[in-house]
Amino acid sequence: MKAIDPSIEKLRSVSLSVVALGVVLAFLVIGKSFLVPLAIAILIWHLLEALINDINRLKIGRFRLPRWFATILAIGLILLILYVITIVLLGQADAIANAWPRYVARMKSIVAGLADWFGQGPSAKIREEIGKFDVTKPAADVFASAQSFVVNVVLVFLYVAFLFSERRYINDKLGALFTDDKVARDTEKMLSAISLGIRRYIWLKSLMSAISGLLSYAVLRAMGVDFAETWALLIFLLYYIPTVGPVLGVIFPALITWVQFDTIESVLGVAFGLTAIYAIVGNAVEPLLMRKSLNISAFGIVLSLAFWGTIWGVVGMFLSVPIMVVTMIVCANVPSWRWVSVLLSKDGRIAA
């Protein structure tokens, strides 16, 4: 039998890798409507499992809470948080609806004033386009987006429910899937490491987001900005998006402050206060805590954010770091892909 030229074999391997990468990218783009709810459901399931385990470890004297009771408490806590958020948003919905025409008129006035800087001809054109602006036109698109959101929420809840029902069989499936006990144990350890890594990141990020949201609420409330609760909630959510989210969390409230007060002092006060919060929480406290738990490259986070944002939009930005954690752990346990984990780490040190 004629031996295969090593260069040809290497070329064939590279070609297959490129084709496989293309197939995976195509699957990620085409299967977005299926994969995004599934990814969110897996993430929520991991977090609920972590919360249930933490509650289950609590002891009252010698008595330990049973798992079924810990499950009820964890789900109840999540539902309570969602209820509070809903009440806050609904409580301000009427106020936002009433203030909206005033804000639109003020925004038109500001844009028209800025348009005068461009000269008479462009200013007239801009004024004409502003006059055509009608906030009722996008209503159909908003309604369609709301329908899609409701469908995805239902899918996520169904996925989470079925993942909980299948949880008890995971170890049995691993044992049946791998005949080699060592491979089964290594796979189980890898899955546990993935769960632990995601859990650490989400809990730390949630803590930092909550602190940022509360401090931002205090600043906005002190400055008299309308709908401070809604803006604080938005800032809390935006802090989950690395790098870009906190910046948007400063820009949006600063712009609405400009529309509301029309004074540069108020805008600078809000922008300075929110930027100071991000500088302390986002650039000092959070990196210190993350460094002790996750050894992730900052440049890798930006690349992951850009990639998953391009593939899956805003949801991809939220999921970019958890997906990066999964990628690092999996690649660390596959010798031929270990270099990927090294590049994604902060200092090249990884633990398989």
C-alpha cells in the first residue's frame, strides 16, 4: 500500500476543518430561531440548579431543607424578582405614555435647532423629515416583535422544564454513552467545570449589575431625572453586555436628561455620576473579582462580543461570555484544541 504524503494529509485535514467551520457557522446563522431560546434555557437551568443546590445546603440546626422544597423556594424567588420588575415597569407605563408626546416634541425641537448649523437648504430638508415623523407607524413592527418575544419566552420555559425533568438521568446517559469509565468520569468533570464557570461569571456579573443599577438609581433620583426606576433597570440589564453595555448605560440617560432639562449642567452631572459608577464598579471591583474566579482575556471578551453580536444580535451579546467560558473549558480538555483555550485566557494559564 502506497504511503500518503504527509503534506497532502495535512492539506486534507486543514480543508476538512475549514469545511466543518463553514458548516458550523451556517448552522449558527440558519438555526438562530431554534438555538437562541435553547441557549437561554440551558443558561437559566444552570443558574436555577446552582440556586437550588445553595438553598439545599442550608441547615436549620441538624435539619437540611429537602431538594423539592429548595426547588420551590428557588423558583419562587425568581418569580418574585420578575414580579417586582413587572410592577415597576407597569407602574411607570402610564407616566411614560403621558410624557411621550412632550419628549417627542422636545426632541424635534432639539434636532431642528441642530439642523440650523448645516445651512438653510439641509435645515429645511431635515425639518421636513422631522415633520413626517409619526410614532404610530412602527406599532405593527413592535406588535410583531412582542409576539415573537412571547413565543420565545414560552419555548424557554418549556425547555427549562424538560431539562429539569431529564436532570436525574444525565449521569446514567453518560455511563451508557461512554463504555470507558475514565472517559465518562472525565466528561462528567468537564461538564461540572463548565457549569461552575458559567455560574461564577453570572453570579458575579449579577452582583456587579445590581450594585451599578442601585447606585445609578440614586444618581438619577438625586438629579431629578424622570423614570429613574426604569433607567436603573435598563442599566442593570445593559451591564450584562461587556464593554458596550455600560457605555450605553451612560449615553441613554444622559440624552434623556438633555431632552428633559435642556441644560448642559444636568447632562454633565448625570454623565459624570454614571461614568464614575462604571469606573469604580466596572473597571476596578469587577476585574478584581473576575480575576480571582475566571482567567479570561479582555481582548477575547471583545472578540466574543463582536462575533456573537453579529451572529445572534443583542441576545448573542448577553451570551457571549458564558459561551466563551464553555469554549475555554472544552478546548482545555481536548489536546489538539488546547491552544484555543490558551489564547482565550488572560495569562496563558489554564486548568483542564
